[in-house]
Amino acid sequence: MFADYLPDIDHSVGEANAQFVADAAWWLDEFDLDGLRVDAVKHVEEAATRNLAAAVREGFERAGTKYFLMGETAMGWSDCPDPCNDDNYGTIARYIGPFGLDGQFDFVLYHGVSYRTFAWGDSGMLHADYWVRHGLDKWPAGAVMTPYIGSHDTPRFVSHADYRGQDGQHDKGVPGNQWDNTAVAPSDPEPYRRTRLALTWLFGLPGAPLLYYGDEYGQWGGADPNNRLMWRPDDELSADELATLAHTRKLGTARQQLAPLRRGAYVPLYADEDTLVFGRKIADGDAAIVALTRAGAPQMVTVDAGPALGFAAATELTDALAGGKATVTALGKLSFTIPAGGSLIFAP
């Protein structure tokens, strides 16, 4: 119960649960929605989620149209080996399946990687690659998970990237402040560069990524309510914000146009502390390559594009972000240079 004037719904009362489900179905039907975000799943009776899912499957999907049911079951992440995170994975996964949700927010990946690797830089790209693959092994088969770098419940990503402990004025705890000593706008381009790198990683991942409004241009702000400042149009953005917005638009176009970015399997290709390259593969030759580096100098990388992704020799790939090209060799190798602190998305 959030407040006395906002009473809880007791889903153990049949009539109350039936009205809750009927309301949700009305929203789907009346506004032709593509799906629903089901909030606070672990805090209500399990029947609430099961009954809602049954109503959607039986009432809307018999004609063949799929509706996406994505849940929110807040959990964390611990930096320790298996089975240390099994409770985090298991609690979230419990509600996913043919009689439940299609997927949920990937809280493990958010707390394990999103801000630790891409905002703070405390962990490297090897860490990011490991925890993506670890999660893919843990989630139920067929689950469509939602990775994210920011939401209405978290400080803004660009503020995490700004307050990364680089000096006394940028303590990591500041973005968590709600009323006093709150985060302010970044004063240099670095937080926006880190945001662009994180967005490339996010848009390249399997599942249904979340883009929280304003993160497309790097809106700053701390914890709620400071992460809910008004959205700003293009003519109110700084040069760094405009550059971030332009990058996000390219990422969105790439994901829209390249089916492997939406549906392909995750294929690790190369990783070190600063650089990460992975593929997204539907079938041999029907694949894309996502490459990113946080290094301060351009990074020359060679990966196995033939054996791993099924690209034939002499296949020419084009970078969806900047238009550069690279060609698969007779031995199935692909070599390219990632710009300093930048990213590429290659596809035929």
C-alpha cells in the first residue's frame, strides 16, 4: 500500500481480480495496444499474473496476433559465482512461461553491467559479455527479456556516467539523492560518450530493450523525482545531447531494418577489457555484428565472421552507423577499426 488514499487490490477476492483483468483487457482492446507492462509482479498474488495472461491469450490471441506481456519483478545482482544469483534469476523467471508473462525487466543485467561497465567503468567488456551470456543461459527458453540502462525507478544513466567518482565533486552517491545535493547537468562531453556506447550495446542485445524517455538524448537527473524532468524537443538540446540523439536515431533505424538485431542469437566474437564484438545470428549469412570500444584510441579487430556467422568469402558488410565497409576474407576473417570510444554495426 503506497498511501492510505490508494488502497491495495486483494487479488485473492475473485471479483476484485476479475475487475483488474477486465480493466487491462479494456485498455488493450480500446486503444489497440501491442502489449502490457505488468508492474510489481512479486508483490501481488500469483493468480493475478496468471489470470491476466490467460485472459489475453484466450481473448486476443486466438486470431494469431501476439501480445507482449512484460513484467517488473525487482531483484538485484551479486558479484559472485553460481549459485550466488540463482535467487535473482529464479524469482524473475518464476512468472515467465506459456501460462504467464513473455518476459521481464532484466534486473540482473542492469545491476551487473549497465552502469558498472558503461557508466562508471568499474568493470570491463569481458564482464559485460560474460553476464549477457550467463543470463541467456539462466532465463527460460523462449523468454523475451527487457534489458535497459535506465528507467523511472533509477537515476538517469548520463548522471551515473557523470558522477562516477572521478573527483570530489562527482561522488557516485549523488545521483541517488532525491532532495539535497542532487545531480546537475554534465559539464563535459564524457558522460554523453559513455551513454552513446551504452545505447549501442543496449540496441544490439537480444530481447525487447527499454528506452526510457529522454535517454535517447542523454537527459540528466538523479533518483525519483529528478529522473522525471520534462522531455525536451530538439531545439532545446545541447550539442552533446543532439549528438546523442542522432546516434540513437541511427541505432533505432538499424534495429528496425536488420532482423538479426531483433531476433538473432547472441554470438560472442571478441572481448577484452575495453573492446567488445558480438554477432546476432538468425542463420548462416543472415547476421549482424555489433562492435564497441571504450578505449581512447582506435581499435583494430579481426573476428571469425565465416565460421561463427556463416558469411561467405568476399561478402561485403556495411556499418549502419557511419557507412564504412569491410569484406570477409577467403579464410572467413573480418577486420575493421572501431573509432576511439565508438561503435559499429556491420551487416550485408
